[in-house]
Amino acid sequence: MLRQDSYSTISESTIAEKSLLTSSSVATINIENNDIFYLDGKNIKDGSNRTILLRGINLSGASKNPSYPSKIPSHQPENFFDHKNARFIGRPFPLEKADEHFQRLKQWGFNFLRFIVTWEAIEHEGPGKYDLEFLDYIIKILHKAKEYGFKCFIDPHQDVWSRFSGGSGAPGWTFELAGFNIRNLSETEAAIVHNTFNKPKEFPKMIWSTNYYKLAASTMFTLFYSGKAFAPKCVVDNMNIQDYLQMHFINSYKALAERIVEEKLADNVVVGYDTMNEPSWGWAGTKDLSKYPDFQEYRRGRTPTPFQSMLLGEGVPCNVELWDIVWYGFGKIGSEYIDPKGKTAWLEKDPEDYNWKKSEEFPRGGCIWAAHGVWDKSTRKLLRPDYFATNPITNKPMDWYKESFKPFIRKYTSTIRSIHPNAIIFVQPPVLEIPPKFDDPVDPQERLIYAPHWYDGLTLVQKQFNWWNIDYLGIKRGKYIGYLPAIKIGDKAIKQSFAEQLELIKNEGEKYLDNIPCLIGEIGIPFDMKGGKAYRTGNYTQQIKAMDANFVALEANLLSYTLWNYCDDNDHERGDQWNGEDLSIYSTSNPATSLLSSNYNVDLDIGGRALFSVLRPFPLKTFGEPLSLNFDPWTKKFYYSYRSTSDTPKDFPTEIYLPKYHFKNENDFTVKVSSGKWYWDKDNQRILYWHDITSMNENKEDLHEIYIEGKIDHFDDDENLCC
């Protein structure tokens, strides 16, 4: 159908006459382009020199938990400690369900996946023993992803080191290598673990991340990144435990990369690899072990100091402080006496069913830090409170980025690229930390993307979206003196604050990593706000508003992203089946119909949550440089502008995802462009746009704009906002 539009205005510029092209005019356009990604400064480009913005999703939170021979969600104690036999075949979802899930994600406009694979999933049985059946399964899922036009990057996912220290990631044998008894970590306050919590349904919300500062995770991260400096006695197979752990971590993902390359999935599907999800320095850099480290900002529940953690790990009772969120941030609310009752976090002797060979001086039967002279077990006295503050090799203050993190990145990148030469490395520092400078000649310099995480922390922790919020990142960067000036009141101020925080993160990446592209690797909201009230009432207003605020911030900064997350077994009772989190945009418990959904294959919308905000127009490929982007789902107004000094090639138009969820039929919306022609590809939910330089106003010859406005859904009140 051919439609002529009258003259109008966009941003006070004259709009030339334009037309809706016929389908025969665009029959040769390849929507699912399998080009390799090219990195051009801070932009990602395709083979036709179009700028790519990635609308991605994490697939999947479900991949943190074993699934075979039976699922072991984080609230289930049964079979939890059988770590050698816990397998992940069937993650992120069963192969027989892959078509349904990929169809849904494609319909929802996603074109990119952060594909989660834990170290445990590959090497759970023991060092060097890979689960080849699992690797085969992942390859089958990736082939399915290819069928639907998805690209992805592999995420070596972990949270607080491992499932056995309250998170996900590393195999159980890594603890046994260090001398830990994983069955006693909870009783000795070495970790707070959902699977062993006395009342799983009452597991404190968002308490799991406090494990980063407890004995188990702090020790393992210290050994992994800085073992040569701080644990020189821990030698196994004639190498320090740091090298041993890193070797097995890296070789596990090397094995996956080899299968990806063998199956011809490199570059056209798998474009690269994340470094490690949300890494930690452990105790490296801690100035005084008798006090909380400066970097221990998140304090909730039982909060022992590092030295108290060591004492508790040896079964010594301690009186520890209790912390929680108070009006001015995190504050002490009391104390609690913890008595491990004779249990210790350490194995009495080495396990005999592994093929490693520890050195004679490798500490056995007790705390490895006591064995290194940090404290005295007989007197229970702290001998070297500043043990982790100085690198004993250099006798200088510990520079974790320079001495631990970057050497790991070099080794990891070199190994991966020995198999997959064009692999993009997605660099991720610890959460909300400024990234390191890659200014050493031996640092990776090419095909890097900065992939930090950002969440609305207040909403995430409190599980409700308030009329006020706080600029925590601004506080952390010294923007404010205290908490009060950082408080933002009202919808407009909150959205502006979110946008400013993401702008700061983006700018830091460009500054410290030499102007490379930025992708927000995780961002999302909890859906179980106010105790899951929406599940009882069907009113998702707060979730929709919270999600929209996140997207407004992303769009204001023209950022690529991978939303957290899509979980195939989410339900209203247990959320994402992991530590009480409930952030999946899909749930098996959601209603079978959605008030706001259309009839364009409505079955695929079943289970969707906050789709009113999630499904929004988005420029996927732009023949030019993106300048401005915004969308309001309530008014259904979309605006996008970009700069280009040449006409659009016939076969490579600007492509904008236009969800039928909001823009159902041709009479439901209008399109105005600054020049040229456009075409609505209804089946693929795309607006294809060819700008025309010759018809432009001389003063606006390089600025191109597109404005889309849909019919507004009229609701009596917010109570009608469903899903």
C-alpha cells in the first residue's frame, strides 16, 4: 500500500514529502544480517558500515542452577552437596522448548544474548574432567539461536564465587583444593547459603551478595587473583594455587571456544566472551583485618570483620555486628553472638579422590591464613592486620588492577583468541568500580567492549519502586557530601538521575579504556515488589514504571544493553529459583492473557512481564551516527535522530524495531521523517528508513529524524496496567 504524508515538523525542521514503499521495493533486504561485528571507536558497525545498537537479554538466570538428573534450585537442600554429579544439561532451557523461547525473544525485539555458562557446568567432576555432553548441548542451543538470527557473547558467570558460598559459578572442588569443608560454611558464618538456610522461604532478600566479604568467597577470590602474593605456601602440581585455578578456569572456556569454532558458530553467532561476571578482589588491599574494608559498602545481616571471619572459620565464637538499611544508608542495628559449636570451615585432611599433588608446605587441616602468619590460632591474636595491604613481592601498596586483574585478562584473552582470533573481549570490572586503564603495551588493545553492570540499587534491595530514590553511584564517586543531597524526589528527577549515572559509567569506559564501545551487561528490576502484590492484584504499575525509568536512562545515553534476565522456570512462588531473586521478564505463572497485547501471535506474549515498558521501538541498525533517542509508552511517541552525510544505500536502510504490541496496524500510527522514504515491514516488526540528502534543508543536510506516534490506549487509572 502506498501512502503519502503531508508536510509536518520534527524538532522545528521542515519535513519533506515521504512515502510508504511497496513490499516489492525492499524484497532484497536481509533483516537478519550475519555479518561479523566491526568496532569503530565507540561504535559497533556491521559490514555495510551501519551503526549497531544491541537490544539484548541475559540467557539465563536459570543457568546458575544444576538441572540434571534433577533440578537443584537454591532453596532445595536435597542433593546440594553432591557437586561432582550435578550437571547443567538442559540449561538455559530444554532443547525441545528452544523454538518457543527464541521465537518469543525475537518477537520481543531482542537481537543479542549474554549467554551464561558457569565454570561448574563445564568442569564439575574434577580438574580437567569436562562435561562433554553439556558442551554438546550448548552447541545445539547455539545452533538454534542462529536459526533465529541471534548473536551472543559467552558469560563465564559467577556470583560470590560458587553455589557453595551462596552464589553460582565455580565447581565445588575448588573449595576442597583450598582446604574448605563446604558442608560447614553456613555454621561457621563463612557463607550464608540459601540451600542450607533453616527456613528457605524466610531467606533475607538480597543478602546473598554479603558473601563477597565472608571467609569462603573472600578467600577464594584472593587465591584466584592474588594467590602468588598472599598464599605462597599454596602450591599444587608445582604451581601456585592462583595459576592452578586460573589455568582450569581459562581452559574450561577454551574447551567451549574450541567447540564453537569447530561448529562454525564463531563470529556469526558467538561474537566474543565476557571476562568474568562481577569479579572481586577478595581481601587484597584490605588495610586492617580487624576493621571493615573500605570497599565493604554493602553491609546487611551478620557482618563479621575479616579477622572475625577467620576466627569463626576455626570454630571460635564471636560477637558480630548486625547491619541493615536505615534512613541514611547502611547502619548498625545490633549485634549477635555466633558460636560454630565446634565446627570449622576447614577439612581435617585432604580429599583423596582428586589427581592433584599438593606441596608439603601447603596448609592442611586449618585456616590457610593462620598458616601464613596472619594470626595465631593458639592465642587467637591478629598478628598482621595489614597483611593484605601490601604486596609482599614488591613491598608496595597492593594495586589489584595492575598486579592481579590485568594479568588475568591478558592470559584469558590470549587463550581465547588462540582459538577464536576475532573474539571480542567484554571487559567487566567489579560492580560500580572505575575500570582499569589498558595502557600497558601487553594489555589487549583491539576488539574490546566495556561491559559494566548497573542496577537501581534501592529498588533492587527494597523490592519496591518509591517516589524517591538515591544517586548511590554519585555518592561513591564523591559527587555529594553525605546521603541527603543525593536523594532524588519525583519521577522526573529519578529518571534524570538514572540517566546521569549511566552517562558517568559510559564516560568512564571511554576515558579509561580508550574510547571503546559500551554495553550495559546487566540492568533490570525485581518483579516481586511489595511482597509480590502484583501477583495477587494483577496490577503491574510499579514494575512498569520502574522498568521504563531504566529504559529511559539507556535510551538517553544511546547504550546497548543485555537486560537481566529471561528465566524459563521463573514462577511467582520462587522467582528465578535463585536466592529469592525475581527479575525475569518471563514467568510461567503470569496470566494467559494480557490486556495490552495485540493478536499478532499473542501466545508468545503469555508469561511476559512489564511488556508495556519492555517492548519499545529501538534503532537496531543506523546508516549514520546516532544522536538522540526517546520513547514514551504512555503517549506512544518515539523520536530518533542521527547524522549522516551520504544517502542511504538501497540494500542497507536504517532499521528500527517497531513492536506490534504498541503499534498493531497501519492505521494505528503515523510516521514522519525528515527526508526520504520508509517502509513498514509488519512481519519482522521493522521500520526501514532511507534518508535522502538531496532533499534536505541546507542547514540540516547531515541531520536525519524519524518520529512515530501511535494511538494512545485510554485507561481509567493505573489499576488497568497489567503485565
